Amino acid sequence: MNMPTNLEISRNTRLAPLTDIAAEMGIEEKFLEPYGRSAAKISLEAVKALGDRPRAKYVVVSAVTPTPLGTGKTTTAVGLAQAFSHIGKRGVLAVRQASMGPTFGIKGGAAGGGYSQVVPMEALNLHLTGDMHAVTEAHNMLSAMLDNHLHKGNALNIDPFAITWRRVLDVNDRDLRQIVTGLGGKANGIPRQTGFDITAASEVMAVLALSTSLQDLRARLGRIVVGYDRDKNPVTAEMLKAAGAMCVILREAIKPNLMQTVENTPVLVHCGPFGNIAHGNSSIVADLIGIHAGDYLVTEAGFGADMGAERFFNIKCRNSGLVPDAAVVVVTVRDLKSHSGKYKIVAGKPLPEEMLAEGPDDVFAGADNLRKQIANIRLHGVEPVVAVNAFPTDFPSEHDAIMKIAADESVRAAVCTHVVDGGKGAADLARAVAETCDEPSSYHTLYEDSMTLRQKIETIATKVYGANGIDVSPVAAKQLDDYERCGFGNLPVCIAKSHLSLSSDPTLKGAPTGWRLPVREVRASVGAGFVYPICGNMQTMPGLSSFPAAERIDIDADGEIVGLA
Amino acid sequence: MNMPTNLEISRNTRLAPLTDIAAEMGIEEKFLEPYGRSAAKISLEAVKALGDRPRAKYVVVSAVTPTPLGTGKTTTAVGLAQAFSHIGKRGVLAVRQASMGPTFGIKGGAAGGGYSQVVPMEALNLHLTGDMHAVTEAHNMLSAMLDNHLHKGNALNIDPFAITWRRVLDVNDRDLRQIVTGLGGKANGIPRQTGFDITAASEVMAVLALSTSLQDLRARLGRIVVGYDRDKNPVTAEMLKAAGAMCVILREAIKPNLMQTVENTPVLVHCGPFGNIAHGNSSIVADLIGIHAGDYLVTEAGFGADMGAERFFNIKCRNSGLVPDAAVVVVTVRDLKSHSGKYKIVAGKPLPEEMLAEGPDDVFAGADNLRKQIANIRLHGVEPVVAVNAFPTDFPSEHDAIMKIAADESVRAAVCTHVVDGGKGAADLARAVAETCDEPSSYHTLYEDSMTLRQKIETIATKVYGANGIDVSPVAAKQLDDYERCGFGNLPVCIAKSHLSLSSDPTLKGAPTGWRLPVREVRASVGAGFVYPICGNMQTMPGLSSFPAAERIDIDADGEIVGLA
């Protein structure tokens, strides 16, 4: 591809005034708070003000199980949102905010790519309007108040060995994963082992993303459990008198950010919770605005449909009350070839040579993963649409293979070239999505609140992941019992497992059967409102590589950014 | 005082549109980037664009040696800037940004007070435009790249025991002062002892405040010394290839923030470096804009004149090339009574009863401190003006006493009631300052670059602090030699000592004589461009109190902030 870089495309985009973008969405200027020249916050009063406008169709973009190189889910979501204007409709996009740690680590950016990106990409990838930093600040305020409570006499009788609350920073810094704090004598606090996670992994981020209003945010912050007292009762942020200050710190951050795509399509950028230990979806408040701001609200859910879409249906929509009308399953030729099990893809290394040769049979050999993810969407009463994210290196026979698999499953499908062609490259997809949305949605959650946590885990493992059952470790069993005792049993579950396989073993490709999900331990994000079983090694603080992206990022003689990919 | 709270006054202020404020300053709208509805960033292109406009008089607001309760320096600076409009002139104010740690710790806010405050105070005290967070992010990016360098083979041969670079967070968190990072095995980095400072204490903050342009910022970041290699050579951020990414992270933060006072006087809010281990002044770029944006540019320097003003003259003006025309020395009755040595003031406890009784003799008994701080201003060829910051509990005889002391020193003086009366309460002060500024300034730095570091410390200690000499510990002597060897000998010095005394002993009031300054150790902020000897116990990470302000801060049923003092 002899294409300009993402940064070049972003910089050459003619931005529409955000007031025009907002006007198109039916949002009055009085609800806009400009932040710099390329982003604006939208007051939450807009939620009510837009309430009488027609409801948009609600479309979630998910994917097959990705390779370590990703599937192009964000670019497809951007492309689809842009494509609606090419079929005479108005699309609105809602996506997560990029995390700065990975921006300077390995990725270099997370705003889509090519002619399907959110602009200006440097604003999205850097501080934007500071929401990520507000989460860092609110989280660490609670950490400081917790340790201060211990230091000042521990009136709540907190068990220092039962503290689960850590600290966060939006930096890839492996040395902060496990630390000892409070050294140097009594004046410096009480020594104990703890650590830092990346800000995207903060429960505060998940809380912000799942809140439906400022008052709901305040209540959820108060419910955050930081640990347990010596009688094994949960200790909350409310008990530490920290939730009010945290809410004040997040008072601006709860307002969604308005940006635009390279084709001036409206984009709501808001929140960025992790996709494994959290639900991996952008905010509910953004969707509450977007759902009345166009004909189609397109949003993206992290990782494959077994993870992001499952949480979208069972955690996000459960909280928001919004009903999805269609779900896109993005797939690439590379993905299905990888699911054939014949190739091993390692991030940062070139693809195996043979994988680049024409190979429709390899695509068919990996079809089971796509079939299973299609079924996973239908499990929730929602109709899938397959989006083939075309690469210039693909062969038509390979695209045909994917279209054939979709047809066999009676699923609408389209080949998309939005990265090089922008919205018009996804016009077929937009038409397929529109047709699907014209049919009534039978959306429902997969399980009832009233089921036990164990039953909920088992339901997802067997129905969504294709496991034979679950193996709960003694530690996890005790934790599940404790959580039920503490009254957290009615919460949905967010299973933290590898995103590189439908199973918990990242090396198993396709749609593995005959395996059981090992539940090693279970944690609870009570404020956010879910319990998360840990099934595998979850890294909540990335490290930098030998050659971090940060080494290449700089300003030039004119003060312009270089090296942001 | 039956006055509304700062938050109430702030909320009841009718804000002028920032475009109007900017227009008054001669700043075209194209240079403004709105951030929310109450603050805007000013593009650095404005520095050049304003260059042809007349130069304002440049006034620094300093003080006597404060008590732990402060002297009201910020309110006086705000009041003075406002007062110019009451004498037919245009004032512009340049102040530091508040640190969030103390806001939620003990102070509750740092935007001035009463009818002399910067509004909206909640914006100033919370994230404002995110500059503080950008400093946190840039600083910790360097920390992560440093530890990553050790982890990936340490090609620069850095001595892990000679690393001076720590991490920062804008939270009062004593437990982070001394920590061990890198625990949990090889994948988590290399264990070593380190810690966190509060963001205001970051060298990156000092770098940002002292930079004159984006390119100068880039160069200074590169010169930051993070530690030493095994051959005792300095290791810089440039060598770690981190300075470019840091500069990109700070690309928006280098733009000053425009706000206003309760009387709609323009305010440039920018940077907040510590006043002991750093120079404690707002940014140079803000002053480069403000100096062409009105008749008088008023700025504030941290702590007493021996500290903030000395650094303003010898570090900030040395870097900026701007020449100060006058220096205000703020003093309260309470301050001079305290300097009589008869009373002990403890933060958080009520004042001694007898101190509140009418006591002009006590004021005279504390006069030496005011006399010495007046002399300290004149040491730099600048003419002082005494501002008596009046409290409703003061007696006229006490104000007369201060006016008499000033008259004895042939210094212009005025009693100010700006907290209750706004700008008109400081009109007399404005007139006195204006008269002073009409005389030519003989400003000069106190010492030459070419002097040794030891000579520079001795000069400040004997001439400004009134010491008989300095006692350099063996450790400090070695460090001074090393810094001279490394080529840092030409830098100015920033002496970190108690701000509660002219001496290094916080219990010594008045103007102590017959003492020697003990130099315990010496550190270098090479990027910022100063060496800082440590003369006493310097706390660079505050802790929370037993009843932190955060416990009282919350949102009410309408979503409005309560408890921010």
C-alpha cells in the first residue's frame, strides 16, 4: 500500500466545526463545551434534551477471535459509521478513548486507520480532554485515603492483607506491577505489598463507563469495595468517605467527548475500560446521547464476540436498557487462516510466508471460529452481519470463501475496503446492516440476575465459549461463596480469559471443543457492578518493549508531532 | 466576617467571555483554544504576535517570612491586578496552577479568596486544562523508559544505585514516599528502592515553567539527568530517547491558560513548581505573553522574599530576560506579631488568644523580618512596596505600626482590604506600585554564572538569609565537586530550606543573625537549569491529615460541588 500514514491523513483532513457536527446530531450549542479546537464535551443535559428525538438503530461491532495483530474492528466501526452517509442515512459512532500507555509502548495509536479514522488522531491518542487522567486521579485519591486510614488508626478495622485496591497510572511500566509501599519508618505509612495497574484497568474506569448519570456515578463510586475488614465484611469507598471527592474529580470526565471521522461523521469518544478484567465497551452516557442523534448508532466492543459482544449484551445493555438491533462480526482472511491452526502469528515478527499465498482452503479450514462467533451473537437474540475487512494482499477467492461461510449460516455479509476507500468502501456493509436493522430485534440477556455466580460462569463457558464445563479452584470456590454471602451474587460476570482463543488457552484456534474452563480465582468490581473470574494469566500493567514507540515519537523543527503511527 | 464562601463568590461571579478578556489583552481570537467554558489555552504564536505592543510594567508579589497560615500573597496579587482598573490602568495577573494533592488534603483550594480570587475556583483547583496531568504523564514516561532500559540489558551501563529520577503523582500519599519496585521476578523488572514525589515537585514541572518556547522545552527535557553510569557520567533523558515523547506529551501543556478574576481581570494560570526544591514561580511563557498584554503584569513568587523573590530574580528573570520594575512585599499583622517571637502558630489549631489583642508593640517587635525582606528586594536593584494585607480582626494602631516601619525604610506602603472589598480595596497599593514603576529599575542578578556553586550558595546565604557562612557536609562537598566536574557549575542555585524562617531553622523568627547555613546534600535539576542544595528536611510528597478535605468534598443533589473551600 502506497498510502500516507495515519498521522498524515489525519493532518490533511478538513475538520468540520464541532458546532456543525453537533447541530447535525440535534445537539444545541449550549450543550457543547469546546476543549481545544478539535474536541468538545457534551453536557449530560443533552441526554434529556434529545429524549424526544427518534431512536437510532443500535449496532455493535464485534469480531472473530483475533490474532495478536488484531482484526481491524475499530477501522470497520469507523468505516461503517461513515458508510451510512453513502446510502443516504446518518451514522454516529461511539468508541473508547485510547490509552496513552500503549500509544507510547507498542501500538502508536488507536483511532482507526487510513481513511477510516477518528481525527485529529493525535488528540485522541494523547490527553484528549483529560478523562483518562481524571480516572487516574480519582482512583489514586481513594488509594491514598485508604492507606491514610490505616496510618491514622484503622478505625474500620481493615485487614491489611485483605486489601484488593491498588493504584493506577496510564503508562506501560512493568516495574510498578508488584511493589512495597510505606517504607522508611512510621511517618511514611504502613509497609505492605501492592502495585499499580494501567489506568484502563481501573475499576473507576469501568464505573465511569457503566454509569447512566452523575448521581449514578456517585452511588457506584460509593459501592467500590477496596478490601475486607478483619471480620471479612467488605470495606467500601463510601465508608472511607472518599466517594464524594472521587465524583467531584470525575465531574467533567463523565461528559462524553465529541470528535469526528475523516469524513466528518460524528464520533462520541468516551472511556476505555479493559476488555478482559472489565467489559471493554465505551460509555453508556455516550450511547444515551448517540441513540437519539442519528439514524444508526455504531459502537465497538473489545476483542472477539465471545468477549466484547457478550459483555456488551450482558453487562452494558443490562445497565443501559438499550436494545441492540444488529451486530457486525468483523473477520479478515488472515484471521481465518490463523484459525486453521496451520500458522503461528507472533506480534512484531513478519507473517509466515506461506500464509500470504492464495489459500481459500485455509480460510475454510478456519471457518469454525466465525461460525461460533455468529452463533454467539444469535444466542442473545440479535442478528449478525459479517464484515470482511479486506487487505490489499488478499485474493478474491479468499473473500469468496468467507462470503460462502456466511451464506451457509444465512448471515448477511459484505467485503469492505474502508481503510483505503473510506466510507464508500463499507457501503455494502451499511446496506446489509440497514436491512438487518429493519427486522425486529429479539435481544435478551443470556442469564438472569437471580442465577448464582457459578451458574452464570457456567452458562457463558458452555454456551458462548463452547466448553464442556468449568473447573473451579478451591480458592475461587471460597471467593464465590464469600461474594454470594456479601450480597454480590446478583451481579453479572465478566470472565477474564485469553482473547486469542474461544477457550482459555491462547494456542487453541478455531472453535475448540472438549475442554473445561479453569476458574483460578474470582475478583469483584462491585462499584462497576460485575464479578470477574480469572481464567488464565491476566496482565493488568503492560511493559515497554526493547524498542518502545516512545523512542520514535518527537516534535520536528516546526513543533509538529512525528512518529505517532 | 459574615462573608460568603470562596466557592459561593466564585459561583455568583458573572464571567466575561474569554474572547473579550483576550481582546482587551490584544490577543486575537485565533490564538485562543477554549477548554470548557471558563478557561482557554493561548497559542505560543501569541508571543510573537504581541511583540510590537508596548511593554507592561513587571511587578512581582512577594512577602515577609510567612507563618504556617500564610500571608495572603495570592489574594494580594489578585487584588492588586484588579486594583489597576480602579486607577484607570489595565492589570494582568500571572499565577501558578493549584496542585490537586493539597486541594483534597488540607487547603481546599488555591485560587485566592473572597473578592480577590481567580474564577471559577473549582476549575483552577481541579484539572483546569490538564497541564498538571501532562507533567505527571511525561515524568512517569521517562521513569518507565529508564527502568525498561535496565530491564532490557542496560546498554548505557547505568548504576542502579545512582539513579536520582523517581516517579510523581498529584496526590497527597505518604505511603509512596519510599517504595521498592520491580518485585515478583524477572518479568516484572529489576527490584530497587525508589519513590514518588507530588507532581508539583517534578523537575518536568520546573522545566515547563522555565522554558521560553517549545523548542527550548524539547532541549531542556533532553538535558534532564536521571542518574549516573558506573563511570559516574550523567545519564540524560536524551540518552534514553525519552525527551521527544515527553515533549509531545507536553505539547499542549506549554500553552498558558487564560482565566479571569471575580472582577474580570485577565489571569494567566500556568505551571506550579514547588517553592523549596524548585523555583516556585509561574511560567516564563505566560509572562512573555502578559508583558505585552496590559499596563501592569503582576506575578506571584512562592513563600517569603528570601525564597520566591530571590529565585524570581536569579532563576526566572535570568532565563526570561524580563526586567522587573517593582516588588510588592505582603505582610500581615499576624506575621509580624509572630516574628516578635512571642507566639507560636500551629496550622489547624486556633491562634493564641493574646495574639488577637491590640498589640502594635508586638508588630514593632517583629519588624526585623519585614526590614530584611525589603533589603532583599533592594539587593537586586528593585524597589519594594509594602502591602499590608488587612484582616477584619486587626487594629488601626497595628496597621499604623507597619506603615511606620515602611516609612522608616523609605518604602512606599498601603493598607489593603481586597479580600472583602475586591480591587478597590487595593487601589492605594496600585497607586504606590505605579509610582514605583515610574522610576527606572536597576534590576540585576545577585551573582554571576561564572561563580562556583559554593560561592553562589554562600552569596545567597550571607546576603539574603543573613547567615554568617555555610557549613557544607562532606557528602554535599563531594556532590558540588561532581557537579562542577559534570559541567553544571555555571547553573544558578535554588536553596531548599524552611520557608518559615529566614534561616534554615523554622523556629527562628524575625531576622536571625549569628547562624550558619548547613548544606546537607546537593541535587541537580539540570533540565530545569539549577542546582539545589538541601538545607533541612524537605518533604516532596505530602501526606493526608486525619480529616482530609476530601472527606468533605462531594456533589449535591443538583450535581454541584460542595465542600471545596
